Amino acid sequence: MAEPASTTAGIAIAASTITLTGSILGVQYDALLAGLAGGLVSLSYLPAMTLVRIAGSVAGSSLLAGYFAPLIALGIANYFPFAAQAGDGMRLASAAGLGLGAQVIIPTALAWLRRKGGE
């Protein structure tokens, strides 16, 4: 019986930490959570990594989703007017998609920046 209580406490601590981080960084915490969930799902498709790389990867996917999901949702609503009816669902779907793809997006963007910096 102690196990469900400890996982519930862990979830409550994680949710409150993400909420606090979102308020400090100025991003919406539900986008951070959607990016976190996407990052966790994408870990199952990646090769084995150290614990530090896993934490950095999931944190990076959460932050990428938190900052860029509103911009992507706004762009989608601008170019596809019928998608504007989705409201916050479009932003959360964008955050989850960014969280899923962050392990590919971030290294590709860094390689592009290194290539441009070397020219």
C-alpha cells in the first residue's frame, strides 16, 4: 500500500515543480507537461544513454515545447483557418509533437549553427 502513495507524492512534486518552473520561465505549464510526455515517449526509440543525457534530453524537449508550441499553434491557425477552432488543443498537440521530435530537432539545429558559424 505504500507504493501508490509514494508515486502519487512523486507526481504531485513533479507537477508542482513544473508549474513553478513554468511561472519562473514565463511559459505555460501544460505545454511543458505535454513536451515532457513527448520527450519521455521518444526515449523508447533512442539508444541507451546515461542518466545525465536522459535528463538533459527530456528537459530540453520540455523547454523546446514550452517556448515554441504557442508559435507553431499560431502559425497553423494562421495558415489553416479551420484549425483555429481547436483552441488550446492545437497548442498542446504542437507541444507534444515538439517533445517527440526534440531529440532530432535540437541536434540538427546545433549542427546547422556549427556549419553556419564555420563559414
